[in-house]
Amino acid sequence: MAQQINLVSARDLLGTPDSAFIDIRDADSYEAGHLPGALAASKENIDAFLIATPKDIRLVVYCYHGHSSIPAADWFSSQGFTNVASMIGGFEGWRFSAMNDKTFEVVQGERQ
């Protein structure tokens, strides 16, 4: 089973050069709001990500509530990534935290 990371620890990793955030929600949800710099994983971009991304990077996977990201994190581990975690609480936990703490930034816009 995948490692899990809490919201505060994930926030502290966000934007660091040795980490990457993967959003596995649908495109509309991503466009409505996502973590800064997060990649919206899709069939169209996942192969390029797997090839271009160092396998030792700290990879944080998130979904809506932190449930679907657990098997997704396991899948990334099976692809050779050695430091993968599922974000506890998912995007909704992050969004709720952002209501009271501006260090939990949410951005809107097109898929990366």
C-alpha cells in the first residue's frame, strides 16, 4: 500500500525542485481548481511524464478525497518511482484548508 502524506507536509513540498504533484481528477475538476504546478494526469500525457521524470523525485498524487490516489500512487511505484505518496484528504481537504490558511493556494485554469 502507498505511503500517505498529510496536507501540511505536502504544502511544504509544493514548489520544491525535487517534488512533483499529480492530479488524477477529471479535466473539468482540474480546471476548476488545482494545486499550483500540479500535472493533470491523462492518457495523453502520462507516457511523456514517465519518460521525462526522474524516478527518485518525491511524487505526491492526489484525487478528490484521498481514496483513489492510493492505488494511483501504487501504480506510479510499480512504474519505478521510489518516493511516492498519496495526499491524505485529497483536493477537497486542501481546498478546505485554503479557506482558513492562505498558504494552501488553489489555482484555476487549463491543464498542464
